[in-house]
Amino acid sequence: MTTIYFVRHAEPNYENHDDRTRELSPKGMEDRKLVTKFLSDKRVDVVLSSPYKRAIDTVGEFAESQNLAICTVEDFRERRVDSEWIEDFLSFSKAQWEDFDYKLSDGECLREVQERNIRALNCVLEEYRDRTIAVGSHGTALSTIVNYYDRRFGYREFERIRALMPWIVRFTFDGKRWVDMEQYDLFLGKFNPLIT
């Protein structure tokens, strides 16, 4: 069995509008300690991450504590919204969840995000079969992975986790066959079902 802990990054600095270099806020830097504590007894063999700084930094403290290198995976990056900063993110997000092919001129639709994240996940399942893996991820990217395995996860569920940072989803696979997934609430200290 392969276990993968996808870790949505902690709170970022929203003043930095550059997706690749956006760092964690002071709260995010503090909250990543919850991730380190959670993962510390999970016998993680491999740490992977989106190439974006906020995702790397969220799992970075844990990786350093275990003397594990972080391998970045380009296809685990967050969805590209557009070349411009979007002020009305809620309306845009809702439109994307209602139509998986909806996108702005310089952005990606959720179908594209889902396809590349699942492609990356399948490569991870081949390369690290029967291992325990932590992956630094993002809210929308991770949500499209959840949706791939359970189509009931849609805009309503995305809205529930939109402000939840960090957020952890544990996936279990037998080979490439999906077995189970559940979310862990770092602030309550327990696993919960993803769909209620």
C-alpha cells in the first residue's frame, strides 16, 4: 500500500502577487509547525512539492527535521488563473467549478489542472510504490485531485476548505488503485471524512 499525505500550504503573503515566489505569512510560518508535528511520526520516506515557494516552505521544516531532500514536481503546481491578479476570486472560482473547461485568456481550466496533477500523481505511484510520501500542494490543485476520485467534491466542498491553511488529505493506494482518502484537521487534531 502507498500512503500519500497531500499538504496544502499554510497561509501565504497575499501582498506578493507572484505565484512562484509568494512566501508564507508570519502566521503561515508558525502554522507550518503543525505540519511538522503531524508528519513527524508518519514514517515518511519521500518529500515532494509543487515548485512554488509557499508549498516548499510548508513542508520544508519537516523535511529538514528528517534529513529528507525535497524533490519538486512541476505538474503539482497550482492552477494558473491569468496573467493579471484577480480581485473577484470567488466569482471566478465558482465559474470554474461550475464549468471545468472555463478559463481566462492566460489561465488554466480545472480540467487541465486536474489532468496534470493526476498525471504527476500516477508517476509518483509508479516510482514510490508501497512508500509513504508527503507532497506540498495547493488548495485548488489538491481539490481537483480529490474531485477526480470523488466527483461529489465540488464548489460547495471547495468553499469549505478555501480558507483552511494548512490542509492535509491522506490518500491510500494499492498500486495505482485508489483505496481511500480522508482529511486531517490540524487545528482539531483528528481525521474527518471529506464529503459530509
